[in-house]
Amino acid sequence: MCVITISRGLFSGGRALAQAVAQELGYRCVGRKVILERAAARGASHEELREALEKPPGLIDRLSHKRYVFLYLLQAALAEEVRDGDVVYHGLAGHLLLRDAPRVLRIRLLAPMESRIAAAQDRIRFGREEAEAYLKKMDDDRRKWSHYLYGVDWEDPSLYDLVVNLECMQLDQASRMVAALARQKHFEFDAECRQKMDELALQSRVRADLALHPATARFELQVVADRGTISIRGDIPKDLRIVEEMKVIAGTVPGVTKVRLGA
């Protein structure tokens, strides 16, 4: 039992690898669409959620926290979707959205640029030069996205447990390698891991609700969940009315049993 995330550049074969690994292990294979649907059920549009995952922050984004709200919703949706284990997720940023979750097997997939260009030409009918420029822009956007929002280099190998290069092996070889690693006891996804995943989902939902509410939207807050207890730290307002509003907002999120403010 394991949770696997596969990170890759566009047209690198991430879905094919995810499907092969899922078949090898008897796991579910989950893509971005499922997560978008789950997150959108809480009120955000599909377009806003896609932009939060794909586009690097612009000037307007840096002056507001709306993008973070969508990321909290996506993080909660992903944690809820994979909380039972036995799943391969191949959507964008899974390794970052779940970076605080335990025992997640994080895979980075590399593919030769020529094969990516050929795939782009076939799928979206670009000419060669147009396809190459498009892929380089998408790679650069993802690099900027991860650096601004998470302070990391998307290509840093230390973010992953295994880097797979399809220039050096076939897809079936790569899938067997990933499956073999997933079977190791270190990545066994047990009841404690499911609890931690539930806590990650819960704190993400609370953070999103606090960021969406007009009374608490302007405050920079950190939220931690522990067995139903929510601890809110950071920029706690001095206005007691707002503090009480904050407790009500957090306390009405399903799964929250107690709310604590401050250190």
C-alpha cells in the first residue's frame, strides 16, 4: 500500500508511466481532472483552479492571496482523494501539495526534449519550432511557479525519492523500477499515514475558509490540525470580535472538534 506522485514536464509521458505503475501494483490512477472536480465542489471555478496550478504568479497575484486559497482547496482535495493509499497521482505539483504528508513516494520523470517535441506536434498540431518554444515556456512557467509559491526549484532532485530518465530506459523498465520501490516497507501507507493525510486535508480546508471570509481574509495565518483540534497561529488580530469570528469559521469546518488560537 503506497501513495505515489509523478512529476514531469509537459508531454514527458507522465500519464503513461502512472498507468503502467498502477497496473503493475493494482492501484488506482488519478489525474488532475479528478482533483479539480473535488476542489471545485467547494465553490471555485475550474478555470481559477487550473490557473492556480499552471500559471506563474503575476503582479496582481503577488498583491493578493487568492491564488493561495485555490491551492489550499486543491491540497485538501488531493489529500482526501489519496488518503486510503494504493494510488498513483500524475497531476501537476502532487509532490508539493503533499510535501507535508508522510511516506509519499515522489517520482520525477525526465524525457528527451526531442520526444516531447514530437508528442506536442502530434497532440496539438504545432510545428517543430512552435512546439519547442511552447515546451520551454511551460517548463519556465512551472519553474517560476514552484519557486514563488514554495521557494523551491522544481528540478531539484532532492525533492524526489527517485528520478527516472526515459532517455536511458523504456517505459516498462521504468514502471517496474517505481513499482519495486513502492513495495518497500519504508513507503507502506498505514493508519497513521491516513490520519496525517486527513489532518493535512482538514487544515487546508480551514486555511481556505479563513482566507475566503471577509472578516479574516487580510490576516496571515498558519493552521495546524491534530486529531480534530485546529491550532491557528501567526497574525492573530487584537479585535476580540474578529477573534471570535475566526473561531466560528474554523469551528464550522466538518471534522473540527476544537479551535485554539495563538502559540
